[in-house]
Amino acid sequence: MSDMKEHYTAVIKQSGRWWIGWIEEVPGVNCQESTKEELLKSLRVTLREALEFNRREALEAAGDRVPTPQLESQFFRFIPSRHRIPQLVF
């Protein structure tokens, strides 16, 4: 059983010709792209990288051996919430 959070909320909006967005639960995960699709892809990649970085940093701080990251194919689903804020699920 994993303790990892399975749902993250992506707040996205169009500002002029740009799409901007961020992940509510993870500070620093924010992106800007020219299309909504590119934005969602960038948010997924940035979220995955931030979670891996935070995990490695926590393990190092605890004095644990940090394993070599394993690259996995991850699938995401776009799920609109009742407030029309999409969630990224992996």
C-alpha cells in the first residue's frame, strides 16, 4: 500500500494567448505554455520531477541511501472536479 497521494489538483487558466497553471498541493509546480494540452503535459512532467526531487532530498536528510530513480511509464487521467478544476491522477 502506497502512502503517496494519488490525486493532485491542477489549477489552469488562459491569460491572453498563454495558458498558465499550477499544482495546488505542491509549491513550485507551475508552468506556462501556448496551448492547454502543452500546459497539462508540462504540469505532469514538472509534478513528477518535483515529487522525485522532494523524495530524494528527504531520504538524504534522513541519512538513508538514495536509490537510483526508476523511470516508469505513468498514465494520467484528466478529471474535472465539481468546481471545474482538473485533477491529475496517476
